Amino acid sequence: MGAIDWTAARFLFDLLSALFMGGVAIYVWWTNRTRATGAALGEVHGRIDQVDKHIARIEQTLDSRPGYAEIDVLRSEMATISRGMAEISAQMQSTTALLGRLHEYLLTEKGNAR
């Protein structure tokens, strides 16, 4: 049995521990990279879900808006209402004029009757 070369043994031990530490460092780096990528993907999925909900709300709003046919019907109804209001206004003016004449007549007749 020969004498043990402690310097060579120490060198071999240091080399093995350095390789082991390098392997651990690579493993930690790889796991953190994967974890960071997973977190980033989770954030992206969250944002995509928010955008999807927003688009769904916009589509629902657009679906409930009136189309050109409904707007044309509303315009024709508003024109009919406007014509009716013009007729009522003309009748009110004539009624007001008639009431004014009746008031003047009653004032002059009551004034002459005394």
C-alpha cells in the first residue's frame, strides 16, 4: 500500500465540489427561469382574460344598439310628432286670440252695462 497523496485527494475533492456547486447553480437558474416564464405566462393569460371580457362587453353593447331601420322609424315618428305639435301650436294661437277677443268683449260689455 502506498502512501496517500493528500494534495491530489484535496484537489479531486475541490474539483468534485466545484462541479457539484456548478450543477446546483445551473439547476437553480433553470428552475427560476421556468418559474419566471410561468409567472409571465400567468400575467399574460390574466390580461388576455381582461381583454376578452372587455371585447364581450363591447360586442354586447353593439348588439343592443339600434340599426338603420330602427333609426329611420324613430325619425318618421319624430316628424309625425313634430307635425302634430305644429298643429296644436296653431290651434293654441287661434284659441288664445279668440279668448283675447272674448275677454275684450266681456270687459267692454260689462263696462257699458253699468
